[in-house]
Amino acid sequence: MSDPTETAAIPTQEAKASPYHTSIDISDEALELFHTWTGFNTHADQNSNTKFQMRDFHIDLGMAVLGYAVLCNWKVRMRKFEFKGMNNILYELRGFDSPQDVPLYRQNCSEEMARFLHSRLIHSLDFLRNCSRFAGVPHVHIICTQNFYVINAIWRPYQVKLWMFSVDEVQPGIMSNQ
């Protein structure tokens, strides 16, 4: 007879990594600023090659690094080049400035909670990927509606990203750890 406390292994479908990559020329020091800001170490990413200054990032991670550069107002240059009969794009990132302030507006939630959610959002890879896509610094609205927090990042009209999650997902213990 099996132990009732034992959990059965649930088969999971393994997600396949995208075959697309982003070539980014960024110094070690600048990349360390990205690591510090996001808490994500690009060197640990199995789908990226970060050994040399011209790094070959997995597409999503590369766009987050590019978004971080945009948020920091670094100099970003894009060059097209042909390699093995294919057109490629190389992004050159130059700068050491800190990220710009991202304005915060809140509605129906405490200032402490709004600041906590705002901080978690703007340090996330998903937010930074959108900064690379839309370019520039958005303003963020945090609204509590019934049992959900709705977070809008608005760059310009028609350039909006929405995140929504249950109030129950934000645990009181999380705030004391931050």
C-alpha cells in the first residue's frame, strides 16, 4: 500500500527553447548592472552564449537586456550584417547609467502595496522585454479591482502591456521579505 502523503509525479511537457537568438555587444560591467537590477544571471542561461563581449542571447533574454539599456538611456546602435548567406542584426549597447524612474499611479490599493508591486514589475524580464519593443519609459498604473490587481504599463497610446493577478497571490510575508 502506498503512503498517502507521497505525491505522485506529474508528467510535464518540456517547453522547447526558441531557435532564435539576439546578438548583443555589451561589456562585462554593463551586463553585471543588468544582473544586479533583475537578479537574473545570464551566464546561467543554457540557451545563451555569454563568454565573450559579443554575446549570443536567447531571443527573450536578449530583448530583456536591450530593454534594460533603453530604460537606462544607454546608447543603442543596431547594425545589419550578412553571415553565411543570412542577414543578422547586432545590437551595440554602451552606457553605465542607472535605470530612469518609472512613474507610478495607483488606485484602490495602499501606497505600500503599489510600491511593492511596481518594484517587482519593473525589475522583471517581461517588463524589460516590453521596454525594448516599445522603447522609452512608460508610466505604470496599479489598480485593485475586487479580487485582482491590474497593472498597466503605458508607453504611448496603443502601446500598452497589461498584467493581472489575484490578490491572493500576493502574500503578506512577501512584503516583509522585500
